[in-house]
Amino acid sequence: MLSRQGRRQQDTSRPQAVEQLRGATRHRQITGHQGEARKERLTGLWPATNADHLFRATGETRSKSQTFLTARQLGPQKAAGPQDECANGPSSAMNLALHPCQNRDWEALTPSAPSVSYAPGVSSVSTSETDSAQRPAADSSPPAGCRFQRILVIANPIAGRGRGRAAARELVEGLRARGLDVELHLTGASGDGRGRVRCMEARTDLVVSVGGDGTLGEVLDGLVDRSVPVAVLPLGTGNCLALDLSLPRDVDSLLDVIFRGRTRALDAASVNGHLSFLVAGIGLDARVARELEGLRDGPITRWTWARAALRALRGYQPTELAVELDDQLLDEPYAQVLVSNTLHYAGVFRLSGKYRVDDGQFEVYLFPRASLLAMIGYVLRGCVGLLPGGSCRMIRAARIRITADEAVPCQVDGDYRTETPLEMEVTGRAFTLLVP
């Protein structure tokens, strides 16, 4: 039994406890009303299921008495409609709302919100519980020894046979552990990375590409200011530029490269309006790239390329190409032309070692013989590093024009893009890459 003094203390504390309980109830009601108001604004973009995930990600609270709309009440999720590139191209409505260029008040609404990333084909958001604790303040200075403060990571989650997502998160954790402000964007469709980079925040001073040559191409194509450096974690099939520049393939080594901050210029060219920083091909290799478009189903492997090559060789009929270099028309026609800025091509061929990625010119390889046997000979020479050689010759040029009597396919950096007539010119603005 309680003593008289104990009962007196209990009686005096009872009103305080009741008042605290009333205050907590009012707080839950206010929070509930605010949450419902915000939820009404969000459910126009996603089903309620996704909005619930978002509320959990941003630290919103809800009481047991609150009633939320369900996915069944809302009906099927609306398909994302056409969006401009500042809404990340064909990406989902979720990315559309979360990106600062499309929803400027996101950080104001949730200043300590965890990082939110979009996974293709998954209609929910993934978060890290420690993310807000690791994220530095917006006005924090870069850590000692690092020249960068705000970093955008563009990652293809299916690159490297599905290793892209885990590698990107490991990289982000490593950067944040060193005190850097990092945003991670997982691409969901072609053009998604380009659109995100094109509308990145002005204070972003480094972009990191996690994936293959295609992901890097989207990052470069999206850069409005080419003086912003780009770092690369190569996880693709070819990784031609990574082979040329000895770029690291593991996260720890890339972190060292970022903190060291050593840069190198990278030339780029416009090919009928398409960006090229690797190799453009006109002829048989472009036919292979065109066949590859019909075989794309997830990550591309060397076997996928082999199947595409076998398809392209069936019924192959070469077409004579007229070549003009720096306004000078060459005397003879050619069956195949490669315009390269690299040493490695398609991951297996080695071109001329007398190349530079920053000399303002591309190397033009000219193949005059058109027979299938001759093409096989050129391929074998390329595999052992004997190009140019034999009947193949190489000329450097900054402006290239190629025409033919009929439309001939052209590939740009491994993707089928256009046809002849082809106009190609090295741009005067080089990109900036971080290198070891």
C-alpha cells in the first residue's frame, strides 16, 4: 500500500499526466491533418501504397486512427505521360516529383529527408535510415583535401550483370562517410540519365557515371557546362574509354581518384546531331549495331554481340562510300569507315596506338576492300592490334563527310543512330574527366 506522502505525490502528478496526454493527442491530430493534406497532393502522382512509402521515407507520422486510401480505391497506377528532359525523360512520375528541377520545394518541405532512389519496375522508394545523419549541411565546406562539395551519381542499376545498384550505393556511402553531399539517381529508361544531368543543381561540381559506355554517354550529353568534371565507375560490356585511360573498376580506387582530383580533357564530336566521344562506324559494324537493337533484352553480353554479328553477315552487300576529310575528297571509295577517338573498340579490337583523346581530331580508318573475306581479315588484324595495316590506312581529321548512293547505317559509340549522308565534326568544347 502507498504511504500518505506517496498518495499525495500521485495525486499532484495526475493532472500533469492528463495535460501531457491531451497535448500529445492534439499533436497527433494536427500531424494527421497535415499528413492527409500532403497526401492528397501526392496521390495525384502515385497510388496510395507509394505515398505511404514516401511518408515513411520523409519521417511523417500517422496515428492508428488515420485512414489511408488503398491502391484498390485509387485504381491502377497511371502511366507516366510525355515529360520534358528536366523531368528525366521517360522516367516515372516518382522521379519527376523528387527531382529538384521539377519540385523545387522538396528540400524545403523535408530538410532532413533521407535519400530517395528509384528502382526500375518497382513502384516504391528505397531509403537509408542513416542517410539524413550522414548527409552534411547544405552550407558545409568540402572536406580537407577534396575540391568537390556537391556530387551527383548517375547509375544504371542493371549494369555489370546487376551489380550497378550495389556499386552505386557503396560509392555514395563512401563519399558521404568522407563528408560530401551526394545525390544518387538510378536510371530507369533510355535518356533518363541525360535528363537528370541536364537539370542538375547549379552548385553540383562533380558528376559520377556508374555503368557502361552508354551511361557515360548520357551523362556527357546531358552536361550543359562541360567544365564540370566527370568521374567513371565502368561496369559495362565494352568500357573502351576505361581501358584507354586505365580507369579504376572498384569503388575504393575511384574514391582515391575523386579525392586526388586529377583531370584530363576528352574530345567529342557531333555526328548528324548525336554526341560521339568513342567510335562512329559506317558499314558492316553499323549493321551489327542495328541488329543488336532487336536483340536487346536486359544487359548486353559478348554473346549478344556475336548473335547480332551473325545476323548482319547474312546477305551482306557492301556499298561504296565517298569520304571527305577536312573539306578534301579522297580519290577512292571505301567499303567501311571507322572514325575513332580511342585505342580500344568494342572491347576486343585495338586500333592505332598513335592516338590522343584531347588533340582536337579523330582518327579515320579507311577500309577499301569490300569482300566478306577481306572484312574477316580486317577483323583479325584488329584483334591483334595491327590496324592500320595491309590495305587499311588511317588519317586524322576534325571534319568528316561520308555519302553513298543509298542509305548506309551508321553507329555512334556502339548504338545504331543514323544513316548516310553523314556529317561529323569535332566540337571545340572538350569534356573534363577525372583520371588516375
